[in-house]
Amino acid sequence: MKIYASLLIGFLVLSSTAFAQFTGPSATGRISTVTEARSAPVDTYVTLTGNIVAHLREDYYTFRDQTGEVRVEIEPEVWRDQKIGPDTKVRLVAEVDRNAAGTIYLWVDSLQIVD
């Protein structure tokens, strides 16, 4: 009986890692534009390509693509010591959010320089 229990436990451990899949929300988001992101529902993930053109205050910046501008929040750990200026093209993966005043902004999950 102990052998069967040991085999069953071993099989369950091995099979659970072989079939493990992440079932949470996608952090990649669909490729989008600022205009589309502004009209997307809160908690939607988007992927945008453009430029960070201005620092507003604290962790808030202005992001611009070919369709417009939007405020983004980029926490220090997201920068990963990358040097990025207004002429540097970047790809952001971000979550659409709304502040207490109702203004749409993007909470940036990842930032990557685009060559």
C-alpha cells in the first residue's frame, strides 16, 4: 500500500509540473495605440510603441505615439537602469487605469528599448 501511495504522489508531482500553465491575465497585452488605450476599459493590458517625451512629477511621464499622448506611471524598478531620452523609441506593456479625478493613465509593467 505504501508503494502505491508513493507512486501516486510521485506521479502527481511530476504531472502537475509537466502540465502547469499560467491562467491569470496576460501581461503582454494586445498591440495598441494611445487613442485605443484611452478608450479601453480599466484593467486592460496594452502594448504601445512610441517615446517618453516628458517627466511630469515623481513616477509620472508623458508618452507619445503617432496617435497622441497619455500620462504613464513608471516605477523605478521598471526602468532597469536604462537611459532613455525623448528620442529613444520604447515599447511599453501597461495596464489602463483611472485616477480619482477620472483621468485615464497607464500603469507601466515593462519598458523595452526598440531598435
